[in-house]
Amino acid sequence: MTPGQRIRIWAFGAVAFLVMLYLLRGVLLPFVAGMAIAYFLDPLADRLEKAGLSRILATTVITLVFFSLFGVLLFLLIPVLEQQVITFVQRLPSYVATLNERARPILLEFYSHLSAEEIEKLQNSVGAYAGTVAGWGLDLIKGVLTGGIAMLSILSLLFITPVVTFYLLRDWDRMVATIDGWLPRHRAELIRFELKEIDRTLAGFVRGQATVCITLAVFYGAGLTITGLDLGLMIGIGTGLGAFVPYVGMLIGLIASVGLAIAQGAEWHLLGGVAVVFAIGNMLEGNFLTPKLVGDRVGLHPVWIIFSLLAGGALFGFLGILLAVPVAAVIGVLTRFGLDSYLKSSLYHGGEDS
């Protein structure tokens, strides 16, 4: 078989896989979620095996503990979050009045330097842009919801994901060995090396960054609640989990916290508390958590991660968001391999291949 024929076969397989993924995107969510959880927990299962437990016993213990803790956490958090949302809705009119009162002097000063025609144009422009941004936001939310978080998908996540996680975690090593046996023999070592690079990238980012996010969610949630910020727990958890997207989660959380603190009355102790919480959180993340748990060898640029998450969400909804980082890792490793091959080739040097 010629190299051109092999390339065509692999290209056809990749296209067929993407088409099937797109057609089945509505039912794949619990399976992808189960695979992600199994991948996350596989090192723990390996450690329990080395400690003397059988694989099935280790899998049973890990699956039960993981989903039990997750269920207890939801049981404890949902009533608190619900109460915070109710309180926020009740106080929303006072927030709007406070923000309007504080913004009026600034707007009056700004409008005093403009003519009536310029003010009208500015108001029309702001209204048009606000409508566009709101439309984008609604389209994004609609795409995510229709792509995966409908009632049926929620039920499938609750009941199917634990089962998928158990079986995948139990058979993980066997599946890896089976796939290894399918590799083309003449390229097996090279493919194994690249797969190890992909695994190293995913392990460094997904496992490491997930631990960072959980730690930050606990810190921000507790810190903002202690400061007295309304919706502090919800914003804190969202900020911590949003740290999965570098810089973006922290920035959105800071803006939301400062805006809500101003709407609450802008007391100095509240604004100061918010500033202290985010300063400590940023220091904790940048100097301790990320260097220790993620490191600098991941090779996934923050801009690439943000783009992959947005593209995955736009194409496949919530399923695409789950698949975005693994796909980004694969593309990143393959791109580095292709670039390295190009730099060693005659296409770059102009002579014989090195």
C-alpha cells in the first residue's frame, strides 16, 4: 500500500468518525462523561490494585465513593444556592436602583460634553449592540441546552453515566492493550510515543486543572460568602470551575463580584473583602496550585483552549465542550509532530531528508 493510499484511508476514517459524532451527539453525552470520569479516576484504580485489591473491587469502591460524594455535595449545595437565587431576585429592584443612582452623575457629566444628535446616535448604537450581544448569549445558551442539557440528557447523566464509568474503569487497561494491538506494526512505536504525549498533556491539564478548579471553587465560594456578598457561594463556585478556561473564569468572577458589591451599597469592607479574596485566590492559583498540579509542560496555550471550548460548544453543544480539551490536546501533539517532521525534511532544508 502506497503512502498516499494510507493517507486517504486515515482521512476517510477521520471524516466518518466526525460525521458519526455529529449524528449521534444527542445520545453520546453520558458515555463521554463516563469516559472522562473513568480516565480521571484510572490512576487511583491502579494504585488500589498495587495495594492488593482486585480490579473489579477497586473499581466498585471508587465508583461508589465518587458518585456518593457527588450526590451528597449536590444535596447540600442545591438548597443553599436556591436560597441565594431567591434572595437575589427579591433584592434585584434595589440593586438596579442603587446602580442607577451611582451611574447617573457620571452619565450626566459625560452627556454634558455631547450634542443632542450625538447622544441620540450613542443611545441607538448602545441599544443595537446590546441586542446583538444578548442574541449571541441566547443563541449560545440555546445551543448548549439543545445539544446536551435537556431533561432526557440530565436523566441519562444521572443513571447511565455511573454505569458507563464503572465498566470503562474496570476494563480500562484491557481496552488500552486491545487498541495497542490494532496499531500498524511498522509504526507502532511512533504511534505509542505520540499517544503517550497526548496522555501526558491530558493528564497534566485535565486531571491537574480539574483539581485546581475544585480547590478554587471551595476557596472562592467560602471566601465570598464570608465577605457577605449576595450570591457569594454561586459566584465563587462559578469562578473556581471557570478557572478551567485560563484567566477567563477569574476575570468574569471578579467583574460579577465587584458589580454585585457596588449594587449592594459599595461598603468599603465588602469591596475590600472581595478584593482580598480574589488577590489571595490569584496568588494561590498562580504560585502554588497551577505550578504544582498542572506544571508548564502541558503545551496547551490558553487562547487555543478558549477557542476549542467555544468551537466545541458551537458545533456539538455541551458534548463538544466535554470533547474540546481532549481534541485540542490531540491536535496540539500532532501539530508539534508535523512541525518537527517538517523541520527535519528536505521541504525545509532544500536538500535530502535528515
